[in-house]
Amino acid sequence: MEEGAQGSEIERLRAEVDALKRQLEARERSEATLQAEIKLMRSALDHLPVAVALVDRAGQPLLANEQARKITSTFAEASKGDLPVGLGFFESDKVTPKAPDELPLARVLSGDVVRGEEMFLRDREHPEGQWFEIHAAPARDESGTVGAVTMFIDCQARKSLEEQVAARNQELVASETEKTELISRLKMAVQELSTPILELWEDVLALPVIGVVDSGRSAEMMERLLDEVVRSQARFVIIDLTGVEVIDTRTADHFMKLVKAVGLIGARCVLTGIRPAVAQTLVDLDVDFGSLATLRNLKHGLRQCQRWLDAEDANL
């Protein structure tokens, strides 16, 4: 009986040993599978087109893909103030350094969540700098917050395009402003050329009229002529119609109003250069210029003004 009992005990122990071996082999297979999965995960992370990093509560990297290692290293140096001047994280002006407590990882470790924040980074690999879009959030397990996970997306191409578009828009705005100013200057030049006021003699102005005279042009003509009469203290104005080929009742009325306005500020008008066709039209329209002197051309008008000047000077 004792031998049988001993044999049974040996068999039981062998079975337990075999079970432990199977458990050990299963654990080894599990660990191998886990290591393979970790290796695969690290490989996948390294091949991602974005930088992904997990840091502990002290900001030290726990897990980072290849693209994130350089950035987290720069972050650690920036947090300690160990970066050379000109390197590190900067505001949108690319000049003002980010304060250490304003860096995304520092904010996340303080409990914030960062979504889509854009930041400019200069490091040893990219001294010219590059733009990143940053997403970060606290990393937690059953015990609570253990650190922070962050993702840096290279947005340099987009930001470069935005800067080019902004610069082009500024150029276009400046160009449009220049065009507007040029058009304004040209309009003023055209207005001055279309309504030139000439000082023919002391106290004598001439207004050569060319083309069609409408309400807008007549108002502008009146304003400029009255201002010039007051400025120059002229006593006579010759309105020369040599350049007017067509005239109607409304145009004639514009000239009569102009003559009356000049008279109200103390000057006298004379009309010259009426073409035969215009004269015939004025007769057909029964336009009456009243006591307004009408002469053949500008030369005759100037002579008439000179006679009036001589007569007035003789009476003084």
C-alpha cells in the first residue's frame, strides 16, 4: 500500500510540474506576443506622419515616436531654460518666446486640454523654424493622471500657403489703394483739363468750354470759376464756346446761371466763340442772353474787357 501511495504522489507531482511548465510556456508565449505587439506599435508610431509622445508628470518622455523625440527633447530643454538664444517655442510672430508655463505640455500637466493650437518651433534640426498644430490631453489610468499625451502635426505647408495668401492680399490691397488714388488723381486732372480757367490779363479770366455741358459738369464749372474769381479778384470773365458744337435750351440755361452767379460776386462776363450752327440753334430755340455781350472770338473778348478796364480806371 505504501508503494502505491508513493507512486500516486509522484504522479500527482509530475502532473503539477507539467501544469507549471505549460503555464510558464503560455506566459512566455504571452510575453513574446506582448513584446511583438509593443514592437509593432512602436514601429507604427515611428512611421506615423505626426509626432506622438507620452510624458510622465515630471514631463519626462515615457513613450515617443521618432518624430516626437526631438520635439520632446526641445520641450524639456525649453522648460529648464537650457536652449540657446533663438531656439525653442515662439508665439505667432515667430519672435516672442513662449513662457515655459504656457507650453502645451505644461498646461496639460496642470489639467488643461489643448486642441489645435498652432505654435512655431525652432530647434537644432530646423533652425529656420517650422509650424506645428498641437493636440494634447492628460493621460490617466486607474490611479488617476499619470502624465500627458500629445500630438504634433506638421502644418508648415499650410501656414506657408496662408502667409503667401496674406502677403498677396496685402499686395492687392496696396495695389487697389494705389489704383484708387491714381484714378482719383486722373479724375481731378481730367476735371481740370475739361474745365481750364486761364488768367489772360490782370483782372481778366477765361473759361474755354469744350464738349457737352450737363448738370454735373455745369455745377463743377460754376464752383471752380467762382472760387477762382474770388481768389484772383478778377473783374471780367470770358466764357469761350469755340469748343461747343451742340447746344440746347438746358445747356443755354446752364450758361445763363453761370453768368448770373459770376455777376453776384462782382464780376462781369462776356461770351465768345459761338459757332454758326450753334447760333442758328439758339435762334431756333429763341434763347435770349439779355444784356450779355457776345463776341466773335477770344481775341475780341479780351479787347472788350480791356476797354471796360480802361473805362473803369478812367472813372476812378
